[in-house]
Amino acid sequence: MPFDKLHAFFNKRRFAASGDSGETALPYRIVTTCRSSEVAKLEELMRRLLSAYDVTYQGSEPAIQAHLTSITVEVMCSVRERGGLVQLVTRLAQEISVRSVRWESIPQRSARPVQDRTASRARHAAAAQPA
């Protein structure tokens, strides 16, 4: 009986994910810290591995230590394509010159303009003060 419940739970999740069709692209950031002398090689590897993705940003900057550089790539991908990002991170971690790799989802930013949020905060602050 418990196995039937688990089986139904996982099937429900799998069908919900496949029913979504995975077409909604979500933003992800991949940050790789490597030796400065190997930046060009790793950027080329990342370009090749990310050729099927919508890359929205790619840049590099010196890391905290003088001989290291951080390469940041922001990518839009669907739920179905996330497996490829996992493979990319795993592949980058195998490189000898790579010191660290992390990937994270980028939270969706609010569509409201900044001035609306500051006006809203001012109203809440004025209402919170006793008369």
C-alpha cells in the first residue's frame, strides 16, 4: 500500500513536469573560478557546451586571489534543459585549472518600477507612526 502512494506521487510529479512542456525559460547563473592563465580555454569550452542555450550574459573578472579569475555566465533554459546545465557544471569541475563551480537560479525581479515600491514604503511608514 505505501508503495502505491509513492508510485502515484512520483508519477503525478513527472506528468506535471511533462505536461508543462518545459517551454518556460528560467534564468540561471553559472560562476566558475579558475586560474587566470586558463580563462580563454574555459570560455571556449563553455561556449561550445552552451551553444544550444540562450546565453544572456558572459563576463569575467579577477577573483579575490590574484592568480584566479571568475567567469560568470547567465543562461535562460527550460526545466527540461536543466540536465544539460548539470552536465556542464560537472564537466567544468573536472578541469584541472578550475577551483570552484556553482550554479544557481536567478530570482525573478518584480515588474513594478522602483519608484512605485519607494512610494509604497513611504505610505506604510506614515501609517505605522502613531498620531
